[in-house]
Amino acid sequence: MSWPIIILVMLALFAVNMRMFLAITAAALTYFLFFGSVPHQIAIQRLIGATQNMSLLAIPFFILLGTLMDHTGVAHRLMRVADLVVGRFTGGLALTNIFLSTLLGGVSASNLADSAMMTRMMVPEMEKQGYSRGFSAAVTACGALITPIIPPGIALIIYGLIADVSIGSMFMAGILPGILMSVLLMGAAYIIARRRGYKPSRTSWPTARETTSTLLASWPVILLVVAIIGGIRINIFTPTEAGAVAVAIVLFIGFVIYRELTLRDVATALVETFKSTSAVMLVVMASSALAWIMSLEQASQQLAMMITSVTTSKWVFLMIVNVVLLILGTLLEGNAIMIVMVPLIMPTVHQLGIDPVHFGIVVIVNLALGCLTPPVGTVMLLVCNLSKVKINEFFTEGALLLLALLISLLAVTYIPELSLALVN
């Protein structure tokens, strides 16, 4: 029963601001040095073994895809498509911001990359149109949370690997919840826009000629989405192969079709991808070693017994999971939480008859919300830093948007069909 001590060691190291992968690694090594009876060499094997899964190759491919998106001109063309659809409504530019995040979610895998790009592109434009900077930042950050939910989000891939669930099923399961989040966020933004008198971003509905020209300019992006989702769905290729194909397509779009991509842009994207992939993999390695310790100590079985002694209702269990993950999300990075916690609670998930695909979407939506909560809200901190907005202003301006996200979480939790309809 030494695993609770290991968890306390890890939390203590987090409390003194140690880097996440170092804190998790230190906690794992504490077990091997002081509590475990297994040879110390196994500690190294557990750390390195996590990198040997070929499916992890999907992560750098999709990170590279999202990074290249910033240099190809795709985002600006998608913004015109979004403006065609929602620009005529009250608060049109705020709605366009959210709708664009939804469209980008289908071709990018990083909410940090999306939020950085959207902050630079949309916040200044919204300010010119009379929107407050705090509201503009809140809309941008909340919209960026759709990216991990809609495929090919990195979180979908990581959950599929650690929960032994089809990544293709996770990709399909994320589509409807992502659309729901988009609709509810746009509804909240529309209400705020009506109260404050924000104008539509366009004075008239688009003409047939304008619609045709805008859609024709955006057809390569449609090809990209079809290549990712369609190819996986009809089993042409695996998610890893889909990532490689998508990168090849976006390079073709950038160099040949739009001609806005340069070799310097590719070099910059590769460096950024190397840094981001390294950060993710260090956490994966450390968390994998810790998860192995938890399995050896039968922590998941003990935790399952504790939970089922409190409740045997899967709905009460899901509410408990939501509360716990929302609290942990204020303190820890989402992927680390998922890698450590999911193996612990999966036996309870199966025991209570909860579909693991549905549970995965509940977990990922929870952890996406953690990107907005201080002190470790990565998306919130990034957007506030880039837009020069204070954190208290961010939450004051975005209160209704955050409520919309919480409603989305409850809907995803208690309406499993939202996650499973396309999978089934």
C-alpha cells in the first residue's frame, strides 16, 4: 500500500513548481529506491518502454500539421468561410472566431497552436470592431478548447493508447461533442453581443458569386479533412498514416496551391514540433513508469473497491470523476492527469458498464476545461499573455462562455449518444 505515498511525493513536488515530467519521474524513482523489491534496471526499462509504441508516431505528425497550418494561409481562407456562415448575425466577428476554431479543429491537433494563431489573428480585428479586449481574449481561448475534442486531437490519440481503445473510434466520438461545444459557445457569445450592442461583421448576406469563390478557394482544406477522417473511417490507413498523409497534403497546399509556404517556415515548424513532441513524450515516459507502479501495487483494484463501496451508480461515479478532474485540472497538465488517472479508474469504468469511448470523451472535455483554470491553465495564460489581458478581466468577460462549456460537459457526461452515435 505504498502507492498513496508515491502520489503524495509527486503532489509535493508539483507544489514547489518542479517541472512536471521531473516530478513524476522523481515519484517513480522514489518507489524503485525505497519501496519496491524489483531490480532498479526496470525503472529505466519502464521509462524507455513507453516510447516503443508505434502509434505514438501520430503525435509528432499531427503537431507538425497544426504548426504548418499557421504558415499556409489556410486559416485566413477558413475565416472567410466562417464569416459567410455566421458573419451576418449580431456579434458576427465573435461567432466567426468560434466557428473558425471549430473548422481548424478538424485540421489541427494542438489547442495551444490554435489559440496562439487565433489570438494574433482575431483579437486585434475584434478590437477594431469595438469588442472589448477581455471579451475578445475569452472568446478566443474558449473556442480553442474545441480543438482537443474534434479529431485529430492529440488527447484522443493518447487516451486511445492508454485505455486500449480504437483511436479511429475516439476520432469519430469527438465530432458531435465538439460541434455541441461550438453551438453553445456561439449561443453564449450571441447573448453577450446582443446585450452590448456588438454589430454583425457584414451588412448583408453573401451573394452566390461570393459564396462560390470563397468555397472554391477553400477546397484544399476540405480535402485535408476528408483525408484525415474519411481515410481512417473506411480503413484506408491508420491514424499514424493519416497524420503523415495530412502533413504531405498541407505541404502540397502551402507550396503548390496557395504558394505561401517557404522552406524557412518548414524549418521553423520542424523546430517547434521537436520541442512540443519532446515535452509530450517526456510526460508520457514518466507517467508510463508511474502507471506501471500503480498496476504492480494493484492501486486500480483498491481504488475500484473504494469507489464501489461509496456508489454503484455509474451516473454518480461520472459526477465524482468530473469533480475530481476539474479540481486536478487547476493544478496539473491535462495529458499527465490522463496518463496517470485513466489506468487507475478503468477497472471501475468497466465494472460499472460505462462505455470506454464515452468515458474518454468525458475525460478529455474535463481536461480541456482545465486549460482555462489557473494556475496551470495553459491556454488561458497564453491568450492573456499575447493579448495583454489580466486574468481577472478574462474571467469577468468570459463568465457566460465558461458556463456554456460546463453545460457542454454535463451534456456529454449524461447523454452517451453524443459520443457514441457516429461510432456505432
